[in-house]
Amino acid sequence: MTVCLNLSEYTVSHEEFTTTCTVSILQAPIDAKIPKLKDLRLIECRDYYDLGLQLDLRPNSLEALKKETSGDTRDFARGIFSSWLKGQGNKPTFKNLVLALRRIKEIEEAKKLCDKFGE
């Protein structure tokens, strides 16, 4: 089994300096997998609007969806994921979702997806 978010340490040495770096690597297994709406229920995000923006959904679409769902967070999240899976925004892959979650600092949610679907 391959882990999709992996922290690796390596040391760079040169005559004048030595440094240790920690690098976060997103590996290939989830690159092309397309999520299903039921798979996305496990995501608990603090700001679904921001996640929608990171998935390249249009702000006016997000505003309309927010109004349509009357502030119900789960319905709003379901609407965002549904729109994204129907081709609005960027390509619906687990990789793009993980990257979007990481950009909005939802690291634990990104790891949760990788643990469940990064085989």
C-alpha cells in the first residue's frame, strides 16, 4: 500500500553548509481516481465556500448555492461536491481535492482522504 501524503526528510550537505529539509510528497496512486459523492461525506471542512473556490467553482455559483441551501452546511457541502463532480471547476480527482484541502490548511482532512483512498 502506498501512502499519498508522506513526509520525508533528507539532508543536503555542502562544504559551506548542512541543512535538513522535510518535504511533503503527493504520490501518484490517487492522481486519476475520481471520487464519488458518497466518498466525500467523510470530509469535515471549516470553510466549504473557500474549498469550493479552491476547486475552481465560480463565486457566483457558490453564492447561489449558499442561498439555495439556506445556510445548511451539509447541504451546501453536498452541493459543492455535486457541482464539482458534474464538471464545474477543475477536474474532479482525489488529487485535486487533496491539493485544494491542503491550500486551505485542512491537512487532517487531506490525510483522511489519502488514508482511505490512496492505495
